[in-house]
Amino acid sequence: MSILTIWSRRSTLTLIRNSVESYSRRCFAHKNYDYDLVVIGGGSGGLACAKDAVANGAKVAVLDYVVPTPTLGTKWGIGGTCVNVGCIPKKLMHQAALLGEGIHEAVAYGWKVEGVEKVKPDWSKLVQSVQNHIKSVNWVTRVDLRDKKVEYINALGSFKDANTVIARMKNGTERELTAKNIVIAVGGRPRYPDIPGAVEYGITSDDIFSLSHAPGKTLVVGAGYIGLECAGFLKGLGYEATVMVRSIILRGFDQQMANIVADAMVERNIPFLRNTVPKSVEKTEDGRLLVKYVNTETNEEGSDVYDTVLWAIGRKGLVDDLKLNNAGVVTKGDKIPVNEKEETNVPNIYAVGDIIHGKPELTPVAIHAGRLLSRRIFSGATQLMDYDNVATTVFSPLEYSSVGLSEENAIAKYGEDNIEVYHGYYKPTEYFVPQKSVRYCYVKAVAERSGDQKVLGLHYIGPVAGEVMQGFAAAVKSGLTIKILLNTVGIHPTTAEEFTRLAITKRSGLDPTPASCCS
Ligand code: FAD
Ligand code: NDP
């Protein structure tokens, strides 16, 4: 080995050692701080960040606190929205609704089910089963935090200054924690409309999954994800459900797809009150709820009586309790703006998940961003969160999943002449025997018009939409083109294979409905 090689190896080693030491000095607790990291909010993003930080050698505390809902006083354990009042209970209730349909389909397939016409849901049993699962997840989460040596503090967090968090416990006592780095991951809570009776008589998604009585005839106000999903599973469970729509269905989504989702719900006897906003909610003499509303186009007033009114009008970021002024963190409305490194305007304070401004409010987004952030702070990683091409599913009765651009956004970005839209209706094989409606099963690929036609967006309405879209999302992220898609051999008989059979463009004007069941 030459002198030169030895010298060069030594200097490389010295360089690495120096940079690791300087890195450690920057990232790990100064002796004056109690923690390397304090995370405010023990939900999807906060926990992912905290666990990853500990794995990278940091000393971490997580504060999590749930303020009970205003009227029913519903509260829950560690884990945040997704586990307790979001994705998980929602998916379970959606599944319960699908199983109800499945019982009737089973009969068509030859299962002898005694008294099938008498089959009805047991709301209390469903709630109990769902809540049991949630409690088990809460428990596993606490054990996991203990094992991983993340200190969990059941307290409401607020800032004293940019390095000090005040933890306010349930009994009113306070504890001061100092930290070199602070991550805000407080998420959001449902909004209530500013109309008489809204808070007194209405409930939200925070209450529905643990409601002690069956909801009965329900008015769901709001036509976003939560509105459509809740109305969908309630109807599937046998309760009358109506959706009140202020303007459009599923704002931000491809509007052709959104309207097909709504049409498929109307076909299942879920009425939509379009262009309508609520004016008031009152209790009737027999304890039901009288909702007065108005059509925003015609000014025509109307009213109806319901057993439950569920507000699904969006979620408010939980910035108010944080006393962000004390740390100098700026907000944008009820959200916190961050740069591409999830840094707020204060260098050692970061934010991830639903609380950040202008990004998808989804659990896997919060988790991924939280992990990457921890790795950048504590292990020298540089990878940034990519918020583009995040796939998502609306768990409506006939599910809708998409990744990438909507048709209208693709046209707005690239111009109509530069976009090709492939589409087709299809007939799931398993729908034939029970004679389920295939009218709204539809797929669409939005692509560049030239060259190999890079896929810009994929949209699917049909069964198990999330399962179908997950793999395609990876393909889109890897630069999928229409040429590759149509050269991919399908798996038959599946609904996912419909993407590999997309032969008709919208521009051609040809009929996108299939001629036969399985050609
Ligand atoms: P959260 O999970 O909301 O966690 C924040 C935590 O911080 C909460 O526990 C909160 O109580 C606590 N907190 C707030 N303020 C403080 C404070 N000052 N001090 C201490 N603790 C505080 N996403 C999907 O990907 N798929 C789905 O199917 C899906 N379904 C959903 C269904 C419903 C009904 C809802 C409401 C949401 C759904 N979401 C879904 C969205 C998903 O739940 C959120 O995107 C995700 O939970 C956001 O994670 P987060 O870490 O940002 O916040
Ligand atoms: P959204 O913002 O998606 O939808 C809110 C709906 O309420 C819109 O239809 C809106 O209408 C309407 N609305 C707003 N204000 C009023 C009002 N004052 N009166 C009447 N209607 C009103 O919120 P959601 O609560 O449905 O969901 C919040 C977030 O949670 C979503 O963005 C999503 O990221 C996440 N989520 C994800 C799910 C999933 O992945 N499957 C499931 C559920 C939630 P307008 O269009 O006119 O503003």
C-alpha cells in the first residue's frame, strides 16, 4: 500500500469522524436540554417520528391529549385520529356494511341462509367489536412506546418558548420539558357549522364509531371523504342516510369520478340534497331532530326530521392550544406552513401530518413524513418527503381510488390537446351471479398524448379499490407509460386487469361500455 493511499484513507476517516461529531453536537441533546426531541401529538405522524428518533439514538418524549367532544364527551386513547376515530373504525364499519350485502349475495351463490330476509345489524355489538379492537391497538401502542423507550406523557402540550414545552396533565398539574428539537404533530378535529343547534344536537365522526345507540335516520352534512364514507356505511348497515351537499362532491378529486361515486350511492337509495346548506337544528317533542335548510341556488327552504345529524364539513387544525406565539411559530389559518424539510419558520421546530398547510391529510403521508424528518434530524439523511402521486381511496359503498392528477388538473397543467384520456366501464365477474349493478364500475387513465404517453393519473371505481391502486401507485411513481400499461399482461379474472385493457380514448368518442361479461 502506498504512503499516498494510507494518507488518503486516514484523512477520509478523520473527515468522517469530524463530521459525525459535529453532527452529533448539532442534533443530540445539549446538556441543558431534557430531551433531544419532544413531539406534541401522539398520532400517526408524531409516533412514527418519535419511534424512529429513538431508534437513531435520541432521547424522546411524546405528549398526547384528547379533548373530549363537546356534547357527548367522547374521548379515546393514544394513537391519534386514524386508530381511534378515523381510518380504522371507518374501515371496520365499511366492512360490516359490505358483509351485510355479502349475506344476500351468498344466497345467490347457493348458501342456504335461514331467515335471510330478517338479517339486521346489531349496532351495539358492532360498536363493541370496533371499540375492543381500538382498545387493543391503544394497548399495543403503549407497550411499544415503553419497549422502545419513548416517554409517553398523557398531557396537553403548549409552548413556553422555542425550546420549552409545558405539559398540562388531566389533573391540572404542569410539567416543563426542554428540548433541542420539537415536532408539532397535533392533527385536527371536526368542524361544527355556525348555526343554531349544531353543537348541542349534532355529532361528528369523533362520536359515530362509539355511539351508544343506533343512529337511525341520519343526515350527513358534507360531501367530502368523511361524508360519503359515513353515509355509505350507515346505509349499508340498514339506516336511512341522506347526504347534504353544499357545492360539489369530493372537492379536489376528478369530478367525473366523484359524480359516478355519488350516482352509485343514489342507486343504493342514499339521497343527495344538492346545493343545500343547513340553517338550524332543533329538538322535536318526541326527541328527534328537526333540520331546517335552504337551497343556495333557488333560496327554497326545506326541512326534515332525523334521528342523528352528523357534521362532516371538514377538519380544523389544532393550533389554538399550542400557544405558538410564545415560540414565534407562524400559522396560516388553522394550519402551520412548513418548507420542503418540514421546518416551520423557527429552525428547531418542525411540523408533520394533518397540521401542515396544503398537503394531503392521510395517515401514510403523516407516517412517512414523520420518519423521514426524524432521519434527517438524527441520522444525517437527506431524503425529503414527496407529496406527489400519493394514492388514496374513498371507502364509499362502491369504492373509488386514485393516484396522480385528475383529468381537469391534467388539462389545466398541460392543455387539453396534450392529454389523452383512456377509459372504460367494466363488469366484475363476481357481480354476475348475485346480479349486482355494474353500471358504475369504471376506470380511467389520464396520460400525456405524445411519445410513450407517461401516465399522469389513474382512477378506479369498483370493489377493493385501495388494493387495486396500491401497486399501480408504485408503477406511476416509477414513470409508468400507457405503452407499458397496455403491454402488461393482466391477471384474469380481476378488476385490476381493466387498466391493462384500456383501449378507448375519450377523444375517439367510442362507446366505453363493454359488450360482454368477460371478453
Ligand atoms: P392525528 O392522528 O390526528 O394525531 C394528533 C394527536 O395529537 C391526537 O391524538 C390529538 O388528540 C393530539 N393533540 C392535539 N393537540 C395536542 C396538544 N396540544 N398536546 C398534546 N396532544 C395533542 N387517512 C387515511 O390515510 N385513510 C383513511 O381511510 C382515513 N380515514 C379517515 C376517516 C376519518 C373519519 C377521519 C377523521 C380521518 C381519516 N383519515 C384517513 C385521515 C387520518 O386519520 C389522518 O390523516 C391522520 O390521523 C393524521 O395524523 P396526524 O399524526 O397528523 O394527526
Ligand atoms: P373535506 O374537506 O374533504 O370535505 C368537507 C365537505 O364539507 C365538503 O363537501 C364541503 O363542501 C362541505 N362543507 C364545508 N363547510 C360546510 C358548511 N359550513 N356547510 C355545509 N357543508 C360544508 O373534509 P372531510 O371532513 O370529509 O375530511 C377531512 C380530511 O380527512 C380529508 O381531506 C381527508 O384527507 C381525510 N380523510 C381521508 C379518508 C380516506 O383516506 N379514505 C377518509 C376520511 C377523511 P365544499 O366543497 O362546498 O367546500
